Amino acid sequence: MKRGLVIEDNEDNMQLITFILEKNGYSTIRAENGRMGIELALKEKPDFIILDIQLPDMNGLEVLKEIRSSKANKKIPIIAMTSYAMSGDREKLIEAGCSGYIEKPINPEIVIDQIREVIEDKS
């Protein structure tokens, strides 16, 4: 069973994302902030990461850069999940090292397909 690390500070979003993943056969690890997310990425070595970009302690891009430059697998799929919906944001996040991009509010019917597409391409 593949394990996903979900880095998300909003409890409602965390519940929804982990519910969708677990309902579809993935186990989940939860991190409520960026620092915890980095620590768990290094310690647990998940198969993929869902990363909120707006976190309370550090910007999601900083989390992304630290994970990408760490001992963690540099090829681990990291999917940005954000309410940033400005033109060009998706491209900026992909260029910065994200493997995928999902806009909030998430659509449960679509999000698992988007996640699977990224995970299967990178696994």
C-alpha cells in the first residue's frame, strides 16, 4: 500500500484529503505545518506528498525546496494543493519542483484521479 504524506494546516482540508486517499487504498501520514512535514518526509520516506502552499510556519515553496535538497528521495512526487489560482502559479510551482498541482477547493471526484496520474507517472 502506498503512503502519502499530507502537509496541511487546515483541519477540514486535512480530513477531506486523508479521507479521499484512505478511501482509495492509500495510507496517510499527517503534518500540520511545514517543519513537521519536512521532518516526516525525511523520517517516513512516503511514496508521495500532498503539500499545501499556505502554511503557518513557513511557505510551501520553502518546504518544497528543503525536501528537494535533502536526503529524502529527490524524485518523490510532490503535489501542490493550493487556493492560489492566479495565472502562472501552476507553472511556477511545477518549475520550482512540484510534480503536480491541484486547486482548492478540491473536488473529491476529480482529485484522486489527479493524484493517481502524478503518482503513477513517477513511481
